[in-house]
Amino acid sequence: MEDEREQETSLGMDESFEALLCYTLGWVTGIVFIVMEKRSAFVRFHAMQSLATFLLLSVAMAFVLSIPRFGFLLASFLWLAGVALWVILIWKAYRGLWFRLPVIGNFADNFANKGPRRGSPQE
């Protein structure tokens, strides 16, 4: 049985692999795939989720680092949490799942599904 998610992407790659690539360099690759991918709502969802998640994480780390004495310690914990989240998001994207983070996932879903939808992202 063919996976209903597999469809032609703007870049001609497998959707799952392209979604994985959205997370590889955090918000940078999120921007790249938002600009380049026009067909796949699945990839656009992961690109926007990557952009929003890791941009907010970068801003939070910059803010936390400005705190005297404990800033570096807090930033270290935030960095470790970010790495764990990064690994989880890469794994879920590669498995073909519409894994939504709270709040950011809904925002990304709304962004990705402005056009016609193919398949159900409700997993």
C-alpha cells in the first residue's frame, strides 16, 4: 500500500527526508524550506515549526545569557533541552509524523495548510 503522504515536492525529494532537513540547522533551514517548498504542506509545516521553535529558543538563550552569575548555567540547561528537542523533531519528521509542539505546532499547521490539503495531518 502506498503512503498517502508521499507526493511530489517542489525540490523533488522524499517528503520525510525533506522534513528532516528542515530541522538540521534549526531556524536557518526552516527559512530555506519555507522559501523553496511550495507544494508539500507536510514539509512547510515542519519548516515553520523549525523556524518558530529554534528562533524562540535562540532568543531565549540570548536573554538567559544576559543574567549575571546563573545565566550560563541556565543557558546550558536550555541548550541541552534544545538538543533533545532537535533530535525528537528530526526523528518524528523522518518517520512521517505531523508531530506538533504545543502552541508552535498549531501556528505551523495554520501556516502550512493555507492552500489545498492532501492527507490528514491529524495523528
